[in-house]
Amino acid sequence: MKRSHIFAGIMLLLVFFPWTVSAQGRHPGPGRSSSYLPPGSISLERLDLTEEQRAAVERIEKAYNDQIIGLQGRLMSKRLELQAVLRDPEADEHTIRARAREVFDLQDECRHMAMDYYFEIRGVLTSQQLGNWCTPTDWCFPWNRRK
């Protein structure tokens, strides 16, 4: 098999991988919780939300998921570009730094998007719920809190 065919196959797999990860869903499900929640904290799914709160959270999560999927794809693509220029003996420092800056900028955009998500969720919760809520620590992929 030609090297170019193998490389193309790997690239396709890596480009579509973020969509398969995001299709797994965000919630651990009833009775299952994350293994890294700090003592005394409660995941969003276990906060006894009212129906209105639940609907608002679902709307916020859907909007966030719709936005983050495209960002994940762009981030993966830029990471692959950076990896390619790092391995290229002809690439100069300026080119490598430019590619790295693109990756860093997308990571920052991801963090800002996650903070916007958390601020929206905060607006839905009561003071007591907010005091018990534990946010996930993985900025761009909050659904990874599943175990």
C-alpha cells in the first residue's frame, strides 16, 4: 500500500474523530458520577433541577455543543499542521511559531467558549445549587466527566 494512501486514511480518521467523540453525549446518566469530583460537590445532572432549569440547561448545552464541534475540527486540523511543520526539516522557526500561535489561539477560543457556557449555566442555578455544583476541569470537552 502506498504511503500516501496510508497518510490520507490517517488524516481522514483524525479529522472525523472529534465528531465521534462529541456524539457520545455529555451526561454520565442516573446513578453514575464522575470519579474526580471534589468531596461534597455534585455534578450538574444531580442538582435536582426544576423542569424549567432542565430545559434551560439543555438549550445551553445544545448551543455549546453545536459551536464546539466546529472548533474541535479546526483545532485538530491546526494541530496536525503544526505537527507536519515540526517534522519538516525545511520549515523555519517563523513558520513553526506561526502554526503554534494558530493552535494556541484556537485553544484560547475554546477556553473562552467554555467560560461563556459556565456563565450561562450559573444564570440558571439557584444560590444553593451553585454552591454545590462542580464544574468539569477539561475546558473544551466538559462531557468527558463521564466515567
